[in-house]
Amino acid sequence: MTQEQICILISIVVYLGLMIYLGVRCADKNKDAHDFYLGGRQLGPLVTAMSAEASDMSSWLLMGLPGVAYLAGICEPIWTALGLGIGTYFNWLIVSKRLRHYSVVCGNAVTVPEFFEKRFKDKTHLLTAIAAIVIVVFFVPYTASGFNACGTLFSSLFGVDYFTAMVISAVVIVGYTALGGFLAASTTDFVQSIVMSIALICVLCFGFSVVGGPSAVLDQANAMEGYLSLANSFDVTTGAAKSYGGVLGIVSTLAWGLGYFGMPHILLRFMAIRDPKELKTARRVGTAWVFIAMGVAIIIGMVAMTMTKQGALQDLTGNGSTSSQRAIIEVANLLASHGIVPALIAGVVMAGILACTMSTCDSQLLAAASSVSQDILQGVFGMKISQKTNLIIARVTLVVIGILGIWQAREEGSVFAIVSFAWAGFGASFGPVMLCALFWKRANRWGALAGMIGGGVMVFVWKYLIAPMGGILAIYELLPAFIVGLVLCVVVSLVTGEPEQVIVDEFEKAKALDKAD
């Protein structure tokens, strides 16, 4: 092992050790299942904001987004980032406070499926069952994308087998999450957001120093037809511009922002904050960080392409997105070759990539585990179990889901592609139902059930049956699936019975509390 690799390894080991330490420290604070799943609703505004956004960004921020910018120019990443930034802002603005109040008013719900059941007074438990299944179905590939990123990182750094590196990383993530639960996930996510920020700044500054500053990056981008276009993307195979799909293609990419309304691991942060009045501070911090972080990540992709054209970095276009998503890793490797201190800094960058991955994986694992133990076993099947047993079941479930994620990530693939599909799944299944549940008094359980199933099914139908037809149909599946889910929720609610008076009363109470704050 070289000196550079040793320095990088030291930084990563220190970082992983800190994550496990935080998990152990938080373990004793979990007195019951509610603490394990929601941290006792005691999160402060900074931890709420940064843990929500760090768990949102995942390995997509430091690997997927720069990789797309490197490979195809700024069109897709810019519209994606803009949609996500707008979605982030409005999710905090209109959903966070109402959900925080409503989740308490309707019966102190601690998971998203439980909120749907209690909001609509669904005694059949169908909503809980379907919602829990949706969470497990889409969180397994989402978690697998994180494990994938970890395996890619370590195999690139140390030349070890991808599968072995991926398994070791997964064991660490599952370990500290199983120990500390939601509080550990939120606390580590806060720390990880700081590490991610440092990584972005270090790579950007080093990249600029290598290529000759921002002007050199712009000059190179201008020399590549379509690279800086907001209507066309760069075709690496021909070296020319190609259409991005016109207005419809841009709108469907902006639709990434709709996904926020249905992300369980983000919605849980809204439910967990200690004081709804602190959500304004959290909104400002979280939204600002998201815009800045994504902007820097896109620029890093452009810098890496410039480094390649100048001969400072190897060509990463050979195997499409699988290779280009290694851009930030290769830049960090180049940084490490400049001495011991730069190598240690490069180690921090690598830790930042791990931070992106781990901050999402821990939250997803926790949400999926709670769906099985809290929602399915107790909510659907009505099992009466002690708090201690509930905690054990939650931890065992978390491990099982982690194993499923490892199995799906056994072969290296595109992080961006996996994340985009899972994102669409949650956005279309839960987003329309969540908005109707929070802001439409007339919504009922049959409408919610139809919207949830219809939106989720349409993600698969559009992705695998309609989009392959090409042309204007080849758009991101979230937009059409979200529309289908929303229409079904509204129409089915209108043609079925009106909600009970107790549901109306709770709706008005949550609305009044929202306005009072």
C-alpha cells in the first residue's frame, strides 16, 4: 500500500470510527420504539435541516451529479438541481409544519404509513400495509445504490474487490444505525453534511488550481458543442450537441422536485423536530445548503472534464455513467499524489463520499425497518409486543433489509439511474396522497389508497413500457406517475363517501395549529 493510500485510509478509518461512536452514544437514549423511530420528537432546527438534506442527497451528490455533468454537460444536472432546490423549499414551506402538527393531532403517528392510517381512520389497515410495502420495495434499491457507491469508492482507491468493499461498508452503516436508531441517524447525518461540504470545497479548489481557474473551465466547456446549453446535452460519442427533449423534457426533469413530498426519510425529520416554530430556521438553512451543494457538484463535473482535456485526469467516458461517476474519486486521487497533507485532505474527500452514502442509507434502513416492525407487524397484524421486543424486531428487520440491499448491489452499476427510479417511486406513491391528506379536507381513505397504488404502478409502467417507445414519451417517469396518483386520489375521493366528522375536526385542528405558528 502506498503512502497516499495509507493517508487516505487513516482519514476514512477515523471518520468511520466517529460514526460508530455516535451510534453507541445514541443507543442508550432509545427507551422505547418511539425513540428509536422518531428520536422522541426532540431534534433541534440545525440537526433537522442538515440531517434531512444530507439524507436526501446521498451518493448522488458527490458521484451521480458530477458524473452526469462530466459526461453530458450541464443541461440535465442544472434542471435536475433547480427542480430539487425548488422542491426542497416548498416541502419545508408548506408541508413541514402542517405534518408536524397533524402527526400529533391524529394520534401521535411516528411513521409515514401510520400517519396515513390515523389521518384517514383506516380500520382495515390497508393503507398501512400498502404504504409499508411501497417503502420496502423502493428503499431496498435506494439503499443498494448507497452500498454500490461505497464499493465503487474502495475498489477505486485500494484496488480491492468491489463486492468485498461494498459488504464491509454496508456492515458499518447497518451497525451504527441498528445501535442508535433515528437519533443516531440524525446526529451522524448532521456530522456527515459538514464532511460533505468540506469535501466539495476541497475538490473544487484543487481542481481550479490544476486547470488554471474558472475561466479555463468555461473556455473548455464553450469549446464542446452543447456542453453549456440548457436545451441540449453533449453527446460524448459524437462530440456534438443532441436535443434534450424540448420543453417537455425540461419540465419532466424539473419534476424531480415533486419527489420531496413523498420521501419518508425526509418527512420523518419534519415530524421529529422539537418545536414547529423552529422549522423556519431549518427551512432557510436546509434550502441554502441544497442549492449551494448541488451547484458546486455540477461545477466539479465540469472541472473534471477540463482536467481530462488538459491531460491531468484519465478519460472517464468509456463506460458511460458507471465510469463518469468516479470523477470526484479520480480528482481526489490526484490530490493525494501531492504529499502527506494533501493525501489526508483527499481522505476527507473520500470520507465525504462515504458521508453522502451513509447519511441516506441509515435513514432509509430505519424507515424500512419501522415499516415492517411498527406498521406491518403491529399495525396490520395487530401483534401485541413489548417495547423491548419491538426494538429487537426493528433492529433485526434493519439487518435483513441491509442484506437485501447488499444482494441487489452485488454488481456495480449507475448510482444516478438507481436513485432516480427509487425517487420516482416514492414521489408518485406518497407525494400526491401526502398533499391531499394535509391540505384537502374531502380526501378519504379510498382516494388515498387509489392514489398510492396508481402512482406507484405507473412508475413501473412508464419506465419499462411507455418510455422505451421513445420520442416525447421518453421522459422521467415521476411526472406522469405523480399526475396519475393525484388524479386518482381526487377522483376516487369525490365519488366515494365523505370523511367522518372526527376526521374533519382533526383536519381543522391541525390547520388552526399551523396558522397559529
